[in-house]
Amino acid sequence: MLSSSHILRRFCCLSAAASSPSSPSIAPAPFRALTTQKKRLVFLGSPQVSASVLDALLSASSAPDSLFEIAAIVTQPPSGRDRGRKLLPSPVAQHALNKGFSSDLIFTPVKAGEESFLSSLRALEPELCITAAYGNILPTKFLKVPSMGTVNIHPSLLPLYRGAAPVQRALEDGVKETGVSVAYTVRQLDAGPVIACEKVEIDDQIKLPSILDGSAKSKALPQDESRATLAPKITPEESWLSFDQKAIVLHNKVRAFAGWPGTRAKVSVIDPKSGQHNIVELKIITTRVYGNSEIQSGETDDVFFEKGSLVFSCGGGTALEVLELQLPGKKVVNAAAFWNGLRGQKLKKLSSLSSA
């Protein structure tokens, strides 16, 4: 996957982009006029991936010949993320503070349309806003503030995979090609004109200066609405595997949802002597599509063990190999360890979606 920091370094095309990350960052005083002719840029982002984008922007802005300066940062409000649910700043806010950025210029509105926040933003008179996984809808009254508009760094080849989860949905669909797009932000979701779009690597022809000098707007290309696809937000309910689907579909889902929410399946553990059975929920960690043309004989719902993996029959005569899995409250184990722990008990798959 493309590195966000590399993306920004290529976009900025500035000599400072390759400078040491320990270089001091310039943090302007609240609401004072800039003493240089640099463009005032506001960055909006929240998770760790956004922090890497911010780092590249801060590095680039500190160059003597930089065309812009970071005037403010907008991010999600502090949230409870550790076991004690202590309120912690977003990764972007924490990174900015670590770099010495003024806390007075880190804004954390619950909604980007709050009038008090917009009043502070207008006072800064930003020329450009850049968003990268900010996580908040930008209303029209926000979009009217920056004189040169707002651009978004979106990890897909727009108009493909518009929405909150483009990377995960691309993996889920098993696509062989993805990329990153830089597009103007409009009210319709990820539908603005595309300034630059790269499939594998961002080349040196894509430059942030072309946005700042105004030439990018005339060259930005409208998106082809007929090719648009959606990448809707992932819900926990989607984590259940339905073995009625083909194995490749399930395998792609396991890959896509590996970070969150993960993928789950329910199985029945049966004691052949007593006939007693227990329903167990499994978290599926690592899979691959079963490569043999023939599945072992037995009942359709039987799960069997072969060459280090649990084999689940799936739709279309396919099968899925589960290589690693996890029981609730336990550590991740390989399929062999799990199978040995059954001690001769049989395993049957259940229709997970209906059992959820």
C-alpha cells in the first residue's frame, strides 16, 4: 500500500520533504498575520495514517522555499481509547503537540459546522484546506472558507470506492489494482474533480504548488459518474462469514477486515460418544482458498483437518482453509493446535449469518 508520507513528499515537490524529521516545526501564533507570503494551509485528519501525512506537510512547510505554512490543524475531539477509558487526543493532535505545534491552533469541533469553530477558521483566512481521513462531514459553509478550496487525499482510484472504507472494500473485492487520488472536496461524497491519481506510486509530476498557484483547478478532471462505486462504512455485523458464499469471497473478507472488525464464524463441537454438542464462536485470522479440486467425502457441514489447516466447504463447490484462529478470550493458535485440542470431537460449520 502507498505510504501517505511519500505521497505528500511527492505532491509538495520541495527540497525540505527529504529533510530530517527532527527539524523544528514552525507553529504560528494564534490568529496573527503571517510575516511571509506563504499560503495559509489548514490540515484536517485524525487517525495515525493522517499523522504521517501531517508529518510530511510539517517537514515540507519548514523549507526556506516552501509555498505554504500550516496555519491550523483540525481533528476529532479526544476520546477514550485505553483500558481506563481516559480521554486522549487523536493521533494527529498528539503528533502535532509532539512537534511543538501551538495547542491554540489545534481545533477539535464535534462537528465541522459549529459556528464557533467556523468563526475561528475564518479569522485565520486560510487559502487551502487538506483533508486526510478526518472523519467528519464538511458542510457547505466550511467549504466556502478557504479561498482556493479544499482537497482530499483519498486511498482509491476515484471514482472507484467512494466512502469511508476504500482500502478495506478494495481488498474485500479482491481487486488487483488500487491507488491514491487527490480531489477537490464537494458536498457529494468523494465526487469532486480529480487533481491527480496514481495506481502504484505517486510520481514527481504531481505537485501541491500547482494547487496553490491556482492552475490545478482548471486542469482537474470531473469524475465519470457511470464508473463510481461505493465503499460504505464497515459495521460489526459484517464480520460474520457465510459459507454459502464462494471461498475466494470469504478469503478476501478475512484479509480486508483483519484490523477491524475481524471475521467470525460459529461451529458446533460434537462429542461422538455422548452426542453432546456445544456452539463455539471462532475469530478467523488467516485463510487461503483450498487448492485441491476434490473436497473430502462426508457431510456438507463437516469441517475436516488436512495438511495443517481446517477446511470448510463453501458455495460453488469451493472450500476455505483456515490456518489461524482464535477462541474468545484466548490467544491466536494455528489450526493444528486447535484440532488437537478437540481430542477426537467432530466439528461442523453453522450458518453464521443466521446465528449472529
